[in-house]
Amino acid sequence: MKRLRNPFSELEGYNCFACSPKNEYGLKMEFMKTDAGVVCHWEPQQRFQGYFNILHGGIQATLMDEIASWLVFTHLKTGGVTVRLDVSYKKPVYTNKGALKIEANLTDKKRNIAIISVSLSDQSGNLCSQATAHYYLFSKEKAKKKLSYPDESAFFCSDNKITRKDRKEKKNDQKDK
């Protein structure tokens, strides 16, 4: 696994609700690239609840939509937009029981449409929600112009050092397999 950096956070005015580290009200998602896809370990907070101690379904959809875009950035090496997101809610996601694992994998690519499978699991590894994202892919030129998509190397930490947190997440991922 390789820790990903957010090159957009260097852009003036960038304030993505899902992944900007500077958005005080946002989700502040961080990502790791795997051979097969992208993974995010995310700690829910009470302020994102719907029912008492239950993560709002809209927040779950946002988490799954965002990780799909990061798969496009890092595996397909371009940008684009979500044209469809089909979400299935399987079990409650608790805001007070620890970190969640969100994982995205490319299922299919048909011309300029990527089909991405996303799962959201609780701290015990139970599948709580899943989604299929249909993503319209821009050409690299259009992604650079419309989305400020940088060179693909901008997503990787220059030293790519593995931290204790990274080791713990990798160990947890290996347990899941």
C-alpha cells in the first residue's frame, strides 16, 4: 500500500467537503493506493450522525463517492465526474464504535465510463453499505483544464514513508483477508 497525498490542497480556494484537510466542517478523508484499488480508514464523528449514534446515509454515500474519484485519479490517471451512484445500506454504521474501512475497486471500464465497486465496513469488518459508481472519465487534457488534475506523481508522497498508523492499517487489512 502507498499513502496518497492530496495535491489539490495546495490550490487556492480548494475546500472539498470530503477530502480537503483544511475544511473545518469536512470529512478530511485520507487514502492509500493498493494494487487493486484505494482504501480509506475513516473515524466517524458524532456531528455526522442521522439517528442517535448512527452515521447519516448521505455521509456514507459521500464517503463512497469520494473514494471512487480517488480510484479514478490514481488508477485510471485522469479525472471525471460521477454520473450515477447506486447505494445499498445493509447495516447501521455507528459513529461511536471506531474507524470504518472504505474500499474502492475498478469493476469495468467501457470507453469513457468507469464502473467502480465500493464497500464500507465497520470496525469489526462487517459490510454495512456498498455502492456502484459510474464515473464519466475526462481526457487527461480536459481533466487538467476543468479539474486542475495534476501529473499522477503528485498523488504520491515524495518519501512515501510508512508510519506506525500505516503499519497498523496494513496489519488490519491483512487480518481482513
